Amino acid sequence: MKELNQYIDHTALKPTVVPEDILQLCKEAISYNFYAVCVNSCYVFLASNTLKQTPIRVVTTVGFPLGTSSTKAKVSEAKKAIKDGADEIDMVINIGFLKAGLLKSVREEISAVKKAVGRRTLKVIIETCYLSNSEKKIACEIAKKAGADFIKTSTGFGEGGASIQDIELIKSTIGNTTKIKAAGGIKSKQEALAYIEAGADRIGTSNGVKLLHIIKDKQL
């Protein structure tokens, strides 16, 4: 297994985030050698320029956090983010469309965003807290068919976040060809390791430093 820091998307997505918070996020990412930072799309340019001399990737959100913007808006946001320097896109599906059985629309939207980002990584947020187990499976299958590189559990802004049970369900649905990002409410090293053990390939958390400070202290 890789070192824990290399699983972490160090995250700052609250509506109150200011540019100084992004600079601090990037500073921490450099200090702890996180895999990536995850920021809202308005901060991609700042994060990308701050991290351009480092291997740390810039992840941004699209259609976040509700997933209810139009396909055209999501595609436009994704294209602008790539232009600004984003390496990976975390998009939210249209949850209402999924629950209404408008599966073709959901799939076509994911495909459109994937086409817009090209070779860059696309993670599809299915917001598990609003879905039944059967809906979660359907969402995973659609995202996989539409070209998603990752299934992501949650935005962190819904009624619930990641769970071990959801990781296991997603893993059993998508197999090994599509990866998993666990996000939402992960606050300890023990939790993070449990998600990885269950099948998560990436951890999204705003508590990255807290997860790693013991490791950092030992290294010092």
C-alpha cells in the first residue's frame, strides 16, 4: 500500500473559503506531500499556479454541490477549469434525474463532461446519502459506461457522507476497472485506512493534516 498521504485529496470547498485559505491549503499539500488539492472551480487558477513547480495535482468540482445545473453549464465549467490548470474533475450527477429514471440523460451528461476533459481524470459524485442501494448500483453502472475514471461517494454537503458499506457496494458493482474516491466526514487516520482497506483508491478530506500529523511528527 502507498503511504497514506498519497491517497489524499486535500480539500477546501466551503462557501466561505477565501484566497488565503487556498494558499494555506497548497502550503500544507506541499509540506505533507498530498496527492492533490481539491478546490472549487473559481480557485483552480490560483491553486494551479501555486503548485506548478510541484507534482501535486489540482482537482476541482463541477456542478457542485447539488448537481442540478444544466449539462451545458457543467461542460462549460469543466472546460474552463481545464484551461485554468485543473488535472482532475469531480462532477456531481443530476440526482433528481437518476431518481426519476431519466438514465439516458444522466449517462449522456457524464459522457459530455468526460469528452470535455479528455485524458484528464473524471470522478463522478453520486451522493450516496440520497440513493437506495439499487439506485447506487445503477448510478455506478451508468457512470462506468459513460467513461468515468472514479466513482466518488459524496460531496460532503449532503445529509451524509462516505460509509464503508457504500465503498463495498460500489466496489462489488464496478469491479477493478473503475476507481473509488471516498469523501464526506472522514476525520481520522483509522477511518481513512478502513476506507482504503474496503476498496477506496482516493480519500477526499479537509482533515488531511489531522490525519497525518502523527506521521509527520515521527518523521521529524
